[in-house]
Amino acid sequence: MEVSWLHLVPLLPLIGAAICGLVGKWLPKGWLYAVALASVLLPFLVGLRAFVGLGEGVQLFHQLAFNWFSAGSLRVDMAFTFDRLSGALTLVVTGVGFLIHVYSVGYMDEDPGYWRYFAYLNLFIAAMLTLVLGDNLVAMFVGWEGVGLCSYLLIGFWFTDEEKASAGRKAFVVNRIGDFGFLIGIFVLFTQMGTVNIAQINSAAIPMGVAQLAAFCLFIGATGKSAQIPLYIWLPDAMAGPTPVSALIHAATMVTAGVYMVARLSHLYVSAPTVMVVVAVVGTITAIWSALIATSQNDIKKVLAYSTVSQLGFMFIGVGVGAFFAGTLHLITHAFFKACLFLGAGAVIHGLHGEQDLQRMGGLRKYMPSTRTTFLIATIAITGIFPLSGFFSKDEILAQALHTRAFSLLTLTPGGSMRLTWLGPLIYAVGSFAAFLTSFYMWRCYFLAFSGEYRGPEGVHPHESPPVMTVPLWILAGLAVLGLLLGLPPSWVHGTALEHWTWEHFTEGVFARPRGGAPGEFSPAVGFGIALLVGWLGWAGSYTLYFKRGLSGDELLSARLGPVRRALANKLYVDELYDRVIVRPLWALARGLWRVVDATLIDGLFVNGIPSLIAWVSAMARRFQNGDVQRYAAVTALGVAALLYVFLVRS
Amino acid sequence: MDFFHAHQAQHYLVLGALLFALGAAGVVLRRNAIIVLMSIELMLNAVNLTFLAFARFPLVPNSPMGSFLSGHAAVFFVIATAAAEAAVGLAIIIAVFRSRTSVNVDEFDTLKL
């Protein structure tokens, strides 16, 4: 249905950003907060109204805001589509975003740059909504770049600290590599399919080769934005930004853009079976890889950062095996509980006056009851313990991976096809192990921070945060619980009012069917049993190691697994590897280019060489211009004589 | 046919060329600005003579492009221009002489950079 109000959703935060950024410095604080909060709350209400409208038999709302540009057969509109997928995402972005804005009022109140902060935050919301709602790839790319920009601005928010500024640069550069792939993907789709409109791409018959190439290039963009191997390295460093930013951008919304993009272009990805395998495998490796690293990190935000990377890997498993609804379901539930975890970590850091090291926490449950309880709820949710939301969404992904038929008729070459029927169960096994590790490191984090005795710095008295920070925590914890309603298997609630709201049922028809068809009917009970077992195993391992012993649990592990643990604590030396293999050769190449090409060739030969040649010629020519008019006249006369000789005598 | 009575253009043209060369040599070689000016007059009059010669002995008889009067008209223009030029030139020489107390063109080399 064509409507005329959809543009308000991304426009209002943009206006808010303009107000905060341009005049925020001179506004009274209260007004600034009101503008910043209202410009997120209003789109949320608009989205809510639209979302209710979707239930009334409307498939999607669409608005053509304006024709952005046309060139030849290329036509790019600023147009928005609000369907069940993008609608739900809009609600998550604005809803969680609003809560984090509220929380930020408490968290950033004393920062002198608070107005700048809220301008960036609003700008981010606007960009993210453009990304989610854009009805063509170019509009999506605008949002895609916009969130990257805001991410850069917010990671380097405290830019006077060189380390934080360089973390921002790292995020920007790494994302740029991915965005390059994304752009190439758009180019491929435009040149081969003649359109950048998502709905048209999703309804066209795409030749296999085109689909593979475009999907792969777009997926490179997704690995950058969604922090997957090999481009995940920026996300842990992104924790240099203020903690609410980590919650909003680097956990709940922006980093899920890649998953959203794959789900949005489900038809394209289904037409590219090889790329689906790549997506699923990359997701699996990322999930296990960063879960391993997370077990040995001591910075509470780093633990959560690697946890985010790992959970994003799970989402990519979901979309990679063709279960787009499972991947996006985990995206939504993850937004709730990971935002809650990050904000809880922020409250802890706030209460400890900037202490982020788990080794210097402990026993905080006495001092911060609200933070502790909400953190506990979110931890239960992420570890996948029945019946919270993470249990359903994560297990849905793994069950779909086990039963998937997406790889059963895989076409690797245009000629023949091959079956990778063993890949699904393998992904299931590795994913389950990653789920175990998730449970392990999250409980470790919880026990080290909140149980045992206080190990923090002397003289710091941990205190509970003000209500403006704890209320969002409680709401998010509540959402982390209520998210289970989305994740209930339809067979459990068949025939009840809840059936309509389960995500699988709700998004029916939004996503393309995987190549081999959807998995056949399977009983969720066995998978749930295993998932529950895995979750509790992780808890049990963590409990025995850390609940009583506290830090000595780490020492015990280090004694047993010395080198392995040291490697994990050093993030498996990936940064060092990249430094050796990519950064330093690039550096050397750049240095060589600077010295040889720039300094010698361009500066020496062209920039300075041409002028000095001209100067030399001019010095020669100046001899002729000595100001003696008579000599000029003599030369002129000689010239005329010569010309006359040529034209009159010779011809 | 006697050389002096043969009404032919080349006599006048040779004279004009000699006068012109004489004037040009004066312009290039002499140092006194007034002499240079006079030499220019000489060149102009050489041109005048050439104009008149061609007016009297047209290269293309009965040319449809105009009568012999066009050569005369050009000469009148040159005479008028030469008069103006002489006035301006002498004025400049006087002005320069006032500031430099010299009419030697070798010393007037401020045109260069």
C-alpha cells in the first residue's frame, strides 16, 4: 500500500541530529535531551502504528519519497518499504535505540561533549532506519555508509585519546574494505539485472553466475559491517567508544545490518547456493572462533564484544542454511539481551568509576542489585537456558542447520551439482560447541563480576546507577524474556492467539524458500534437549571453576591449558597476523610509492620539473627582451624580410 | 622608350622600397629619438608612394573591386595618422626628455621586466 508518512521514520531522527549537532551546544540540557529522545520515540510510535496496520491484511507499506537521481536506465529513488521484516527491525532499532538514549542521559550527563554525542546517536538512528527501510540497494547503501560513519564518530568519540581515535579509524578502514565489496555487488546487479530495486531483484529470475558473483560481493560487505571472519577485527576495538554506543551500534543494531541484508535479499542468496555455503561456513567459523577468544578475555566489554561477533556468526549460520526467519529471529532477540548486557556492563563501569577489568570486580551483587538481576536475566537469555528468548532463537538456528536441505542440491559449477549433506550436521555440531562456549564465558563473566568478594580498587565505592539507567535495563531484561514469544515453535502454540506472533509464522512469505525446500517436519524436542544440556553444561563448567574460586579458576585453567589459553587471551594473534601479512606490506608499499612515485616522480619530475624547465626557457627568452625598442624593431624587420623571402621569392 | 618617360609602376616601387629601407635603417640604427621619429615618417611616405603607384598602375586593369581612388584614400588616411602620430610621438619625447634630460633611445629600456 502506498502511503505518505513513511519518510517520517528516518527523517525525524535526522532532524533531531541536525538540531542537536548545530545548536545543541547552546540549548539547555533538558531541551537537548527532549529533542534527542523525542526524535527516536516518535519514529517508534509511527512504526508501531504501521506495524499494527500490517496485521490488518496489508502486506507492506511503501512510499516513494522522491526520485533521487536518474542516469540512463538507472533510476534511484529515495523510497521506503515497511513490511514485516523491515517493520520489525524498525521497531527494534527505534525501541532499543530509545531505551539506550534514555540510558545515555544518565551515562553521558557529565561529559562535556554530550550534545555532540546525542547528535551522532540520532544521526545513527536515521542512517540505520534508511538502511532498514530503503527499497533499493543504493538507498540501503546510503544507510550502510551512514551507520559506518556514525560508528566511526562514536568509537572515536573521546578522540583526544590516541588509542580510541585509532580504534575508530580501524573500524572505518576495515568497514571500507567490506563496503567496496558491497558496491561491486550493486554494480554487478545493476549491469546484469538492470535494476537496483530490492523487490524487483527478489522477483526476477537471476542467472546462477550473476547471483553467485553479486551475492558473494554483497556478503563481503556483510562480513565488514557484521564483523565476520576475516573482517571482524574492528569490533573488539570498537569497545573504545562510550558503553551505550557499544550497546546500540556494536551489539544491537548496526552490526546486524549484514544479516538483515542477506535476509532481505533472500531470493538472490537462494539463487546462489555456493555463496550460501560460504555464508554458513563463515558464520560457523566466526561463531566458534570468537567464542573461544571470549573465554579468555578479562575486559568485560571485550568479552561482550567477542560474544557479539560469535552471536552474529550464529545469525549467519541461520541465513546461510536458508532459515532466514531463524537468523533474523536471533537478530531480534540478540538485540534485546545483548543491549541489556552491554548497558549492564556500562552500569558496572559507571559504578566502578571506569574500571573495566573483570579481575578487579567481584561481589557487585551486593552493591548493584538492579544491574545484577537484569544482567543475570540477559545472561540466562544469551546462554540459551530454557525458556528465555535466546534459547529458542539459537536452538532454532541450530536445528535448522541440522535439518537443512539447502546443501542437498548444491550446484558448484554450472554443469554438475554435488551434495553436501554432511555439512548441515557438521555446522550443527560446531555450533553446539560454540553454544556451550557461549554459556561458559557468559557465566564466567557473570560470576567474576557479581559473585564472590569485591576485588576492586581501594577507595572506590561501587554504587547502583540512577533510575534513568536502571529502568531501561529492566525494560530490556523484560524484552529478553518476552522475546521467547517470537521464538516459540509454531507447533507448540498451534491454534492459539500466540501462533500469529511467532516469528516463523509471522514472516511467512517474506523470505524465499531455500533450494532444497524447507526442512521437513521434525520434532523440536530432541534439539531442545541437547541445547538445554549444552547450556547447562556451560553453566556447570563455569560454576565449578569460578563461583567459589573466583580468579583462581582462571589460574587453574591456565595451568592446565597454558599455551592455548595464552593464545586465546592474545586474541589468537589475528591482529599480529594481519599486521605482518597485510598492514606492514601495505605500509612498505605505501612508503615506496611515496618515496619513488610521489616524491621523485610526481614531485620531482612533474610538480617541480616542469616549472623549472619553464623557468630555464624563460631565462633564455628573457635575453631577447632587453627593453631596447630598436632591437625589437630590427628583429621584426628581419622577420618580415624572411617572410617576404619565403612567400614572394621561394613560391 | 626612355627610362624616365616610361610610365611604369616599378620605378615608383623601387623608389618606395629604397625610401622604406632607408627609414627602417634610421629607426633601427639611430639613437636620437627625434631622428627615429623622422625615419618613421620616411617609412610612412614610402608606403604612400607605393599606394599611389598601384593606384596609377593597377595590377588588374578595370578591376571590379574598386577604382584607383581607393589607393588615394588610403594615402590620406596614412597622412592623417602620421600627423597624429608625429604629434603624439613628439609629445612623448618631450615628456621623456623632461624626466630624463635625454633623447637617447638606448637609455629608454624600461620596457623590459
